[in-house]
Amino acid sequence: MIIAAILLSPREARALTRWGGSFFAEDTVASSADESTNLFQTGVNLEIRPPVKKKLDTRFNVRLDYTNADGERLWNVSPLGNLGVDLAGDSYILNLQHTRTATVTTAAELVENKTSRFSLSLFPVYWPRMTFSYSTLETSVGGLDSSSDNLSLYGDYRFRWLNTRAGFTRNTRETGGTSSSSDALFFGLGGNYEILPWTVLTGDFDISRFSSETTQGSETVTLTKAFRLGLNSRPIEWFGLTGNFTWDTTDADLDTGDLTTTSRYADLTGTVYPFYGLRFWTTVGNRTFDDVSGKRSIDFITVGTGWDGRLHEKITLGVLLSRTSETDPEQGDNVRDNLGVNSTMDLTPRTSMRLNLNVTRNEFPTFVSTEGFDASGPLADRVLFDDRPAGFTFFDTDNNDLYTKNSVLPGDWSAPVPVDPPSDERFSTTKSVQLNMRPTDNTSAVLFYTVNNSSDTLDLLGVGSQNFNGSFTWQPNRRTSYGLTGTMSVPESGDTAHAGTAALSYRFLRRHTMSLSYGRRTAGGESSDNISGTLRLALRKRSTLDMTYSAAQVFQEEQTDFFRIRFNHAF
């Protein structure tokens, strides 16, 4: 009885440390016409979760590498090839990571990476949030070494509707004896506030300073300031109002001298929704920016309408029509019209089609060239050429009129002949058709065709460049899948490009899987063939054997071969 009472009495459960991991061995062989590389790797990955109140995860591995590249053999033992520590609490997250990897590309190049990273995030309640991180990266590709260091500090604080943020980053890079560094410091504040019912005002201001320096002595310092203001209002159901204002300026201190640029953008849009699916809108605005000839100011206005709805139970239609007029004192006016139509329809229970049409008309300002006349200028300058012989021509640039001397008599000019500037407008048309089909429960197909055309006149049937895309999938049973994809590009001028891929995937019993693919591409009169395949064997419940093979530029002198076999056992 005493023994039974002891066994049945409650006792404090003792937490246990959870262990997990895997053992792996991997061999990779890659060869090309110029070189061959063999990389063998083996190691143990461990994951430890101690029984602590906070969330703590620890991962690390011990690895051994053997490399044989172009006859050079190298053994590399890494007692700490990979380390990861994650510690999380109610108001912080700490991460420590160190990784060393080596791999071989399909072009038989040995790539080695070593990465170390430390980051700490603090997010206490009612206090500013902060994030600090520091990382280093060392890379070796084909004997060329490079490294980089990155430091980042960021913090933000939100009080009611106002958010304040600030940060600092520093980056240094070194490659082949050449180094460079850059620093960035920024500060900003912004937020959104409901000034009236269903009316929200959004504002933001930020200032940033960026500096960079190289070993050659080149140094750049850039100071950027930007201010943004937005308004979004929907006071009544059938009317909405939006507005945007942006101002930014950049001061750059370059080796060639100082440079200051500014830009400003403002627009106001009113939208009316008379009934469901239909809308009318008008946008007025201005954009001002620095140009080579000085500051340019362009006013624009856009009017448009759009409708989206269902014509039939199986047919939907969307229409968009707009016109934009730009007024540029420097380069004249420009008018742009746009028409977009899209429709989706169910042809059969297993086939649907989507049609798209987009037409854009651009009307550019043009001017009469004065190169074909003997002289040109304002009409007041014509007296300067009164003594010229018969047949001498003078073009009045103010009124676009042409005068011709009738004789050698002074002032004997012909009557003005108007010269109209040439009309310059361009039409761009894009048409596309997409078919989605499921002929049977086990098959599916997608066909996509698009045509782009550009001409001086509207030509809805014109053909410029064409693109074809198609895919077909057949899954006769749960374990087997076949796929076929193809693309073809036919430019308006130049060579046609083709590409196609055939794929097979199969899942055996006992969780074995296999996949095969073959692809061919033709472009610029040259073609290339690529094949690849993978095979996974589930040896036991926790053991797998993966084999991968791929070859590029098959049947050519530039052929490259890649083969990898990997064994993994989890415990």
C-alpha cells in the first residue's frame, strides 16, 4: 500500500532537452569543356531545444569537405560549419548565425561562402522599437575572393496617429583588391488622420544622407529631402475625391561639382459612381522638374470612364476609356487616348476564354523644320533680306508662313503661303487571347497568344510582334504526371525564338520519386538542348538517397555535365 501510494502521488514533471538532427554525405561532379570539379561533403547536423521558459533553439553541424578542382586536392574540416541560435521572449528576439557552404555550379565552378550574422530586435510595450544587425560575407568563386560587411540600425516609435522612424546603415565591399564603402542615415515621420468623417489625410516627411567612397578616391555625398501629402475622401456613396502632393529635392556633392535637382507633383481626382460597375473620373494636375534647358512645368488633365459587369451568366465585360492632355510650354501639347476592353467567357463547362484589347493613341507636337529655307525668323526680320535675288525664301516662324522674292527689287515679296506642321500621331495596339481547358479530369491545358502592333494609323488587324505560350499536363493516376510547355516569340523584325520543355514525374511505392525533363531553345540562329533528372529513394523510414543529373548544351562542344548524389539519415 505504501509503495502504491508513492507511485500514485503527484510528482513534478521534469522537462527534457529535445535533440534532433541528421547525417549526410554528398558527392558532386561537374565538368565542362574547359574544367572539371569534384566536391565531396559529409557532416552531422544537430538541433537542440533546452527546457527553458523562453523559446530557445540551437542548431549546428560538423562537416568535412574534400575538393578536387582541376587536379588540385583540398581537405577542409569545419568543426563549426553551421551554427544557429534563436532566443525569443515577450519583447525581444535574438538571432546568431554562422554558415559555411561549398557547392559546385553546373558550369563546374567551385563556390564557397562563409556568412556570419547577429541581430537583436527589441519591441517593448509603449516604448520605441529597435532592430540591430551585423553580418559578414566572404565568397570565393573560381579563385576570385570577395567580402562584404553590413551594419544596420533601425528604430521607430508610434504615438497615436504619428509614426517616427530613423536608421543608419553601413556597407563595405572588397573584390580583387578593390574596395568601396557607403553610409546611409535617414529620419522620417508621418501618419494618417481622419480630419472629417470618411476623409483621411496622410502625410510623410523624410530626409536621408548617402555617402560612398572607393579606393580610387572617388567620393559622393547625396542629401535627399521629400515631403508627401495625400487625401482620400468618400463623403457620399456615389462620389469620391483623392489628391496627392509630392515635393523632393536632392543635393549631390560629386567629384565633378555640386548638383541640385528638385521636382514637384500634384494631382486631384474626382470620381462619380452613378450605379454599380460604372464610374466617371477627372484628374487635374501638374508636374514640375529640372531639365537640361531649365525648370519645366507640365499641366495635365485626364478624363475617363470605366465599366465592369456581367453581360450574361457566363460572360463578363470590362471597358476603360480615357484621354490625357498635357500642356508643355517648352515642347508643345500632347494628347494621349487609351481604350481597354477585356472579357471572360465560359465556352463549355471545361473551357474558358479571356480576351484583352488595348489601344493607345499618342498625338505628339511637331514643328516645321527651317533647314529647307534660305532664311527664317520673326516676320520683322524679313526686311534684312529685301535685297536678295528672285527665288529667295524666308520662313516666318511666328505664323508658319512662307515668303518668296519675286524679283531683285527691294521688298518685292510674294503673298504669304501657310505651311502647316506635319501631324505626328502613333497608335499602339495589344491583343491577347487566353484559353484554359480541362478536356478530362486528368488533363489540363493553357494556351496564350498576344500580338503587339505600332503604326501611324489605327490598324486593329495589324500584326507586329507575336508571342505564343502553351502548357499541357496529363496525370493518368496519382503517381504519374506528364507535362509539356512551349513558347515562341516572333518579333516584328529579327529572328524568331522557340523554347520547349517536356517533363515527367513518377512516384513509386515506398515513397520513391523520379522526375525527368528535356528542354530545347532556339534563338538568334543557335539552338541548345538541356536535360535533367532526379531520383529519390526512400531506403528506410528516416533515410533517403537523392541522385541528380543535368546537362546543358547537349550534343555540342560546350556541353556541361552535372551529377550529384546525396545520402541523408535523420535521427
